[in-house]
Amino acid sequence: MGMAINSRRKGAAGERELANYLREQGWQKARRTQQYAGNPEGGSGDVVCDNFPFHIEGKRCQQVKPEEWMRQAVKDCPDNKIPSVFFRRNGEKKWLVILQADDVCEIARHIAPLNLKIDIVHPAPYCTTVAQGISMTSPTIQQQPTINKGDINIVTGKQIGRAHV
């Protein structure tokens, strides 16, 4: 029975820690819920926050059981929230979050439309040219090669560009 009390005490401490973390992140209404059936706060999440879009199942432990935790979060989640599990292993500093993939995709649709084009800018690549034993690094030319009628593919030896005059 002593282990159950210690586990419950540790769980409560983790929930308070998580509520504090959310308040530090700007969710000022975050707080640990009263753990009883018929919770008037909309579901029986471990930590609640009226304006936070996630139903929170909070775990601070060593053994990770993501499927079990998510089943509990889904079961307890009210219709107006997204089920989530916030967890932190003993000895780790960062809280991690488990979400269902469908929910992540739905959130992503709100953040970035499906047809959004994202240009990724890379630093200029460099290539190394070796001629008569001298090595020299220079920026790579960012120009597409031109294929003309009659050009030969140096790998296959076949003529390319026949259809494009």
C-alpha cells in the first residue's frame, strides 16, 4: 500500500510541475484538477486550462506506455479538446507530448495550408576540382544543363534529346 501512496504522491507532484510549466509558457489558467468522478471542468484531465486546446493526461515516470496513456486520454477527452499525453521521464528536463497522427495532421492543416510552397534556402554548395594535382574549391554553378538534339548520355552511350529540337 505504501508504494501506491508514493506513486500517487509522485503523480500529483508531476501534475503540479506540468501545470507550472504551462503557466510559464503563457497558459495562465493551467492548474491541476481535482481527481474525482464527474469532474465539472470538462473531462478528467490531470491538468486543465480553459483556453488550451488539448485535453492533458500528465505522466512523470520512468517506464513509457504511450498506447495505454493515449487510450486513457481519448477515453476522458471532451469533444472540444484534442487528446494529448504530456510526459517526462525521471531525470529528464524536457516534457514531451504524445498526439495521435490524425490530430497532428489536422493541426498542421491549420498552421500551413496543404498547397503551401516552402522554399528551403541552403548555403551555396561547393565542389572540388582537381586538375594536374592541384586541388581548388569553388562555388557550384547553379545552372541547369542544356540538352541539345544529338547529345550523348555519357553513362549509357545513347543519344538523348531527340524529341526536343
